[in-house]
Amino acid sequence: MRTLLIKYGELTTKGENREEFINLLSKNIRNILKDYNPKIIKNRVRMYISGDDIDAMANKLKKVFGIHG
């Protein structure tokens, strides 16, 4: 199983509501990847997404606002 590394970009500069923005990004990622049943691990500065079809998931993630890289 391969893993994608997601960088948040400006979300890490947010103050007290940083966690709210990260949770919203995680929810958006889950929604767009619902057909792939991904495993998502998140922390303050990065998110790791594991699954069986990483290439297809990476393609879909290009449409998600808030992902820096």
C-alpha cells in the first residue's frame, strides 16, 4: 500500500482555528475519495493518505482547495 503526503500550505499559519481548517480539509478529502476508502492520518502540518489506488486518488485531489502540495 502506497501513501500520499499532503502539505497544507497557509493552513499552518492560522491561529486558534487551525484545527478547524484542517478538519474541514480532511472532510473534503474524505468526500472526494469516498469511492476509494482511504486511510487518512493528519497532524498539524501534514496529512498522510493511504490506499490501494494512489494514482487515481492523487488525480482527484488536484481539485481540492487547500492542498499546497
